[in-house]
Amino acid sequence: MSPRSAPARPGDRARHDRTATGYGTGVSVRDPGLFTPASVTWQAHGDPMMWVAGIRALYLQALHPRAVRAVIENSDFREDAWGRLRRTADFVGTTTYGTTEAAERAGARVRRIHDTLRATDPDTGRTYRIDEPELLLWVHCAEIDSYVHVLCRSGYPLSDALADRYVAEHRESARLVGLDPAGVPGSRAELAAYFASVRPSLAAGADAREIDDFLRRPGVHPLLLPARALLWPHVARLAYAALPPWAHALYGRPAPPPATVTRRLRLTGAALRTVPARVRWQLPPKHILRATARLGPGSRPDPRRLEP
């Protein structure tokens, strides 16, 4: 996606240079996908702090009573926590670094699944579709706000203009899950206005507290218990602390002062970024490595390539 223009429509880039086939997709090995290496998204999603941001998004998303009820009723997160996180990471990786066809296919799969699912309103007892635009928009905004917030606050080099470009680029990911891009925030100011408008409907009810309890101590395979005890508490506490103060107030659980949280985010980001990217990107399903093999070494995510 061009970082300064509206997202390309589906298939525009897939028509580019179809002289060879890559990774069984039927799309040229030169197809850069929906987000090109010129986008902020391509560069930023290679940063390890995206994992902390993803946990923050889960905390934030749980504050919408109907959205979290849909998760409680339709998800196996209690039994397959890591599987759910991996599937989410796979979707983000595919839509960011995959071919156009792979990204569109991932979006279509999500839309098909959502089309079949229903939940029951905890207050009225009414059955509702989980792909109602209001719910999709909440999940999208909580996710994108978490990504851009944690990246900026942890020391990733995003200027104000680049951060706004990042938010605007994700009108395309909103389209993939079924939203009209025209109704999706395209800047941090628009994101802030959206949250201000929706805050009166947010609450930390029983479902949100179940997610809170789960995120503090997720179920894992017995062999992973030592790693959970060593690493997870730090990640979960940091993700929760990075929430906005009004979210802490809703949960009723305090967080350190903002300056302390920012310092911890920067220290964590600095530590994780010392791990060589080639090592970090070996984690399955290796989206970045496949993208660089498809497009060449010049496509490797690197914040130094971001234009001011």
C-alpha cells in the first residue's frame, strides 16, 4: 500500500508481474501484497514490541461488554490460549507480509467464520451477530491503537506523521474483516475521538474480569510452565500498565505512574531489539522471511527505511 494514498483495491497488485508463481499462491513472486515495503505497517510489524501491544489490545477489547461476550461464547481461549494468539499473529503476518491473494484469502476466511457466529447480549438477552459493524470497529480500533501506542512509547522511531500514516493504512485491514474503510479512523486524532465517543458504553463486567484473570495466568502446556512463570508476568503487567488511565479505572486495578510505564516499555523494547532480527523472525510461520525471499533483501523491515 502506498503510504501516502488510499489503499489499492483488491487485486491491483496481484495483476503486477504474474510471470512466476510463489509459495503456491498463484501470484507472482514479485507481488508485494496489500502492504508494500514502502508502508509504515511493513516496517513496524517486524518490531518485537508488537507482542506486548497485542496483549494490551486484548485487555482493551475486553472492556466492550458485547464484544467480550462474543469471545466468551465462541472462543476456546481457555483451552487453547497460545493457539488463539498464534492464529491472531498469523492473520496479522499474512495480511502484512503475504501476497495480495493470501491476504484477501485470510480476510475472506475471517468473514466466513464471523458470519456463522452469534452471541447473547448480557443485559437484554438478545441474540446478535458478532460481525456487527459496531463490534468489528471496536476490535479494530482497540488493536490499532494498541499497536501504535506501544510502538511509539517503547522507543520505535515513529514521528507524529508516520504514526498517522500507520493508522490510515489500517483502513485496509479493516476492509479485510468486513468494515467500510470510509467509516474507520484514519489518524490518531480520529482514534481518540472514537474512544471518547464509545467510552460511556464500556465496562469491566464479569466477562472482562475473566479475560483479565486469564491474561495474568494463561493456561499452558506443563513443559512451558517455567517459561510462563519467568516471562509472562512481566509481559502481562507491562501490557496492562500501557492501557489508558480510564481503562485502569474501569478495571479497578492500579498501574504505575505513566513515566514509570514509559521507562519500562523503553527498557523492554531496547532489550528485545538486541535480539538479531533474523533470529526473531524464525518464529513460525516465518512471514517476514518468506516475504524477503519473495521480494529480495531490500524488503527486510527496518525502521531506518521509514521516511519522515
